[in-house]
Amino acid sequence: MSHLIAPSILSADFANLQRDVEMINNSDADWIHVDIMDGMFVPNISLGFPVIKAIKKHAKKPLDVHLMIMDPDRYLQNFKDAGADILTVHWEACPHLHRTIQAIKALGMKAGVAVNPHTPSNLLSEIIADIDLVCVMSVNPGFGGQKFIEHTYNKISTINEMIGATKSKALIEIDGGVDMNNYKRLIDMGAEVLVAGNTVFSSADPMQAIADLKKI
Ligand code: DX5
Ligand code: ZN
């Protein structure tokens, strides 16, 4: 499988959201990454259901919704109704992660688990076979435009081995600080989905930046 690119809407121009969603529609991007922050799990607040619905109205690609919120079980149905296709929760925010994953799948969405940079990869061992996506945070979540944490490369290897050993179908997604200098190494190491916010939207030509990230 060729790797997928998921531009992060967090770095889009929120006053021109339709324009930026259409840019993604017309680009080589595969998914649209939507970051949800609650001001508790992470020290920032991003956007909520009306904005997700507005994005969905124009999006021609799956919405990859990344929940950086405490106790996401309260809102799974709302995210489904708003248009999420892939719903990712944080390992650190879910005391009953297995139940949460089953609930996401029962609602007809793909289920992902995200891990913070300090969270050991082996904590995924008992859930990896049940999920569709592992989101490896390569920055501390909360903000776009941060510096990539180099230790992420080791985590990709460990998680890749775990996926092989458990015959899991989970895709490995890298979120944070992905740029033109590191994306090839990430793919070489086993990353299958690359989230890119700043690299796409701060580029003079975002469509070309997406096309460049697709090149191997
Ligand atoms: C960070 C978010 C990321 C962010 C990535 O908390 O989860 O998805 O938008 O942005 P860049 O690519 O700019 O690091
Ligand atoms: Zn994200």
C-alpha cells in the first residue's frame, strides 16, 4: 500500500474553511485530519460539532477525527453524526479503552488509538489487534507547527513489530512535525499515514506540498 496523506485542518484558514477543504478535495491527499481539543486533555481548544459538520458538507475525502479530549465515550454518537469516518481516541484519556473501541466500531466508524510521546508502545499490545489505526504522536498534542520528536522512529519500529506479531490490520499514522525532511524516513520505517498541518498550509502552494509528500 502506498502511504496516505492527511492534511490537518487545524492549520487551515478557518475564515476560508470551504476553500481549504476544496483544496484538499482537489489535491492528492487521502484523508482530512480534524483535531478536536477540549482544553483539559490538552492545553488548547480547537473546534466542535458545527465546524466538523461544515467541513463534512464540502469534504470529498474521509474525515480522520483525532480526539484530544477526556472521556470521549460521552460524545461518540455526536462525532458519528457530525461526519467522522475514522475516530481516534487517546490511550491516556480512556480508562475502558476496549469498550470505547468496540463502541466506535459499533457506530460504523474505523477506530484508532493515539499515544502521547511518553507513552510506551508496548501498552498497545492488548488492543492492537482490535484497532484500525495507531496514531503515534510525534509532538506533545495541543498545537500545530511543533518540532518533530526524534524518538518517534524507535516507536514506529516497536509498533510495526507488534502489528506483525499480532496480525493486526492497524495502520501506523504519524502526527506532528511531519515535514519534507523527515517524511521519507518515516515511510521507510513503516509509517502508512502522515498527518501534515504546518508543512501543507504554510506552504506557498499547499496542493504542491501535498503532492510532494506523496512522492517516494
Ligand atoms: C497536534 C495535532 C496535529 C497537528 C499537526 O496536537 O494533533 O494533528 O495539527 O500539525 P503539524 O503538522 O503542524 O505539526
Ligand atoms: Zn492530530
